[in-house]
Amino acid sequence: MAVRRFIDDVRGGAAIEFALISPLLIFLIFATIEMAVMAMMSAGLDNAVATTARMIRTGQDDGPASAADFEALICRNLVSDNAGCRDKLQVSVQRFSRFAEAAASADAPPDGAFNKGVAGDIILVRATYRWPMIVPNFTLSGGAPRPGEVMLDARTVFKNEPYE
């Protein structure tokens, strides 16, 4: 009789159902927040690369003179905290004579090269940023150098203005 009462008792069913579903719900909430923050950081990286590349395109004298200067300017223009930015960022600035040549090498990862060319040159700017993921086992990128990271990518191709 006591066993029958225990089996027929439905009190606490909602708590058990919530206990079974809540880990998935919490994971989805954090994953959504993670994706939103990562999208904001990716847009910030795109903007920082475009803003800094404009200094090269227009031939500004106070523009970057080396890859290290270029990285520092990108980090300064990023929307996030700059702590450790230079360690996570990798850039390359390369000169080409034709847009087709730049397009052919646009998929290669940045290698640290820095050649901002002269007026009229085609320039390819590539930047990658290692973004640490908060939600474990949520990385979908195969190009990340370490587990739990994803590579954010920004590239721009332009022709230097006739500033000389």
C-alpha cells in the first residue's frame, strides 16, 4: 500500500522536469550571449581594421610604420578591453600590382608581413584575433590554435590613393 501511494504521487513533478531541462536551457542562454558578444567583437575588429587601413590608403604621415605599429593601432580602435590584445592579434599588410593577385592570397592567414606600398598600389590587409569562448565545447571553428578559442577574421583590399 505504501509503495502504491509512492508510485501514484505526482507532487514535485515540475521540479524534476525543470532539473532535467535546466542545464540545456542555461547552456542555450549562455551560448546566445556568447554569440552576441562574439558578433560584436567581430564587427569591432572589422571596423578597427578598416579605420586603421584608411591611414595607409590615404598616405597619412602619422600612419603605421611597421606591423607592430599597425597592431597597436588596431588594438586601440577595438571596442573591447585591450588587455592582451597584441598577444591575440596577428596582422599582415601586403602590396600587390593587381586585384586578382590580392584575391588569390586573401584566404591565407596573416603572416606578419608589412608593406604598405606607395600611391596606386593594391594593398591587402588581413587580421585575425583569437577570441576565448566562455561556453565550453561550443567552438565550431577548426582554425583555432587552442581548444576553447575561435578565430575572428577581418580583411580588406583597396587601392592606395594618389597621395604623392
